Amino acid sequence: MNNTPLTRADLLALDAADPLAGVRNTFELPAGVIYLDGNSLGPKPAGALEVARRVIEGEWGTGLIRSWNDAGWFELPARLGDKVAGLLGGAEGTAVVTDTTSVNLFKTAAAALRIQASDHPDKRTIYTQRENFPSDIYILTGLAEQLNQGRAGGAAELDTWESVPAGAAPYRVELVDDAEVVAWGDGSRPVPEDAALIVLTHVNYRTGRLFPMAEVSRAAHAAGALTVWDLCHSAGALPIALRADGADFAVGCTYKYLNGGPGSPAFLWVAPEHVDRFSQPLSGWWGHTAPFAMSPEYAPADDVRRYLTGTQGMLSMSVAELGLDIAAGADIAAVRAKSLAMTDLFIRLVRERLAEHPLTLVTPEEHAERGAQVSIAHPEGFAVMQALIARGVIGDYREPEVLRFGFTPLYLSYADVWDAVEVLREVLDDKLWDTPEYRRRGAVT
Ligand SMILES: Cc1ncc(COP(=O)(O)O)c(C=O)c1O
């Protein structure tokens, strides 16, 4: 594209040549909606109702308890885990689909710290981004607090956990700016020597910034640290090569770019060299090597299944498989190329057509630093987003002031990008956001 102003016809021409255009039919979206919130909740794949019906009527209704074996329910977390590992450049047998991202982060961070307690007992600091999704920070802080209770010698000491030697430094969580993480990646600053663990969200939920997995993992290893990557905003959105990029652990959700359904189970991935080194602390019966032996002693499974804890929701997990299969069938390089083209286009149109409005681009412009969303700040961001949603352009809002627009190439067209910018222009030009109705907040923004 050159610098002459774009027209909608230019974008229709791009759509006509789009190799991913046909994938839109694998989703069912309501008429009159431009859905720019697949970074929060992916839309419904066609066939979701049929899968739910099969599970409810056939497997549950008719099969009853027999379905744990006959319908393969018990194997589903590992079977879907293999599909996730395939999407993320991990080896077979290294991932499971289970629990939530928050719970999986607890399990993996705990397992990583146990490895470090053995390999580098002097390292006790967990580094993570100050701007990280808050749940990640809460989980890591809670984990550090739990570990330190043992150190104090109190009654709360976890008997499954190696206690920290008396006089040793406590576990702690250190929050760092994004610039610090970037500096580790480009080698301009070393990873701190006390780093046991570096827990990073690959694409930031609010800004859409992408962090360099290979470079940061290499820097972490050079300093003797391990890494846990939160892939909530990158899995399904861009190519990921966990093995090649040297990640140690990864977690993420299936309900965003993997279109698994509201609250669908999360995934957890462990590098093969770490899989059987330590068992994770939520050592429930599903992670046991022989769950139905009903032994009072815990003996972890010898593979990634040791990261399972208890019974999973089979309905939700069965439906989630549809989204994983759509992702597996799409060419992720083409997905990435189109999402960069769409986000470039959105940024350009906002600049060309909305220049007089107080909009500030929050997302980095460099392709290497951008995920699949564009975040734009506006002083009345919340009300502006409500006005957009009322007109069928669905994005979302994050404090402070940030309008988030997710660009998911599987079901969006270039003309959708044009149309969304036109609705935004109307909302801003005519101050359509300026009503009490659009300032009222629900529990979820
Ligand atoms: C980056 C990131 N990490 C963690 C979470 C928490 O996920 P869950 O609610 O499945 O624990 C989210 C949820 O949106 C997220 O965006």
C-alpha cells in the first residue's frame, strides 16, 4: 500500500485475495456485529452446539459413567494437550489442557522453583512485569508467601515442600518495567543474578506489546534462571516455537484466540527435560501414576499428566477441541501476516481519519513488538467503547483509558477494519459517547 488515502474499495480488493477468507465460515457470528474482542473471548465455532449435544445426550445421557472410558473422557486433558503442544512448537506428551491459567501458573512456577531449589539454592527471586496481568502477580506473590511460611518455622510449613534453610534469603517477587525485559532480551542489561524464575506474559493484555521469547529465554538461562511464559494473548494469534525458543514452562487460556468457549480450560506446557523432575504442589489424584489404585501415597505420573489435579469439566473441554482444531487447520504464518496487515491498517486509518481527536496509540508500532491487538487511549475511553458496542463494534476497555481492539484474521475482513473505524469516527465526531448511559459500568468491562 502506498501513501495515497485508502478507500473501502481498496480493502474489498484485499479481501478478495485473502487466503484465510474462507475460514470465517467455521465460526457463527451474529449479523450486524464487527467482533474485535477475540483477544478476550473468541466467538463460537460452527458445530459447538452439536458437540455439546453429543456430550450431553449421548456421552452423558446414554453412556453415563461408562463414558469415562468409552468416550475417552479420562484421556481428554492429555489428548487436547498434544494438540496444544502441536500448535505451540512443543513435543508430543509435554502439555495438558486443564484448570485455569492462574492455577496452572501456580503449579508451573512452584515446580520451577523446586528445580531451582535443587540446582541453584541461592536463587530465590521471581521476576515478572509490573504491567503483567494482575492475576499472575497475585499468584506469584501468594506462592512466595507460602514458601516463606516454611522458612519461619511455623506450623503452616508445607510438608510437601522443601523448607528454605534458616537464615537463607526469603522468596520474593520483583516487578520490573517492560524496558528492563526488553534490555535483557537485547543484551544491554544482564538478567539479575538472584533470579530463580522469570515469569513473563508474551503479549501484554493492555498494551498489546510482544516480548522476545527466544532472546529473553537465552538471557535467563545464561544467568541460571528458568522461564514461565503466559501465552494467553499469543497462543493462536502468532507463531510460537516453545522448544526452539528455549522456554521452560508455558501456560495460557483456550478461550481467547483459540476459541474454546467461555471459561474453557487452560493449558500447561513443560519442556521435556523438566517434565519428570519434580511434582507440582497441587498433587491431586488425576496426577497420580495410578489414580484408581486409590493408594494413600502420592506417586506422580511419569509424564506431563502429573500436572493434572482433579476431575475436569468434560462438556467445556469437549467443546474446546473445536477451536483447537480450527487453529491447527489454519496456516499460522498467514494468520500472523494478516493480523499485522490488519493492525497496520487500523492504525493508519485512525491516523488518517481521526487525527483531530485525542487518541493516543498505546501499542508499539514495530511488528516485532506487536501482538494481534491495537490499544488506543482516549480520556473518555470507557464511554467511547460502550457507544461502539451499542453500534455493533465490539471491543473492550481496560483501565486506565484504554480501548482494546483485537484483530483475529480467522473471521475478520479488511473491510471490517474500515467499517469499525467509520463507526469510531461517527462516535467521536458526533460525541455519541457523551451520555450517562455509556458511563454506567457493569461488573465486567
Ligand atoms: C495474560 C493473562 N494471564 C492470566 C489470565 C487469567 O486467566 P484465568 O482467569 O483463566 O486464570 C488472563 C485472563 O484474561 C490473562 O489475560
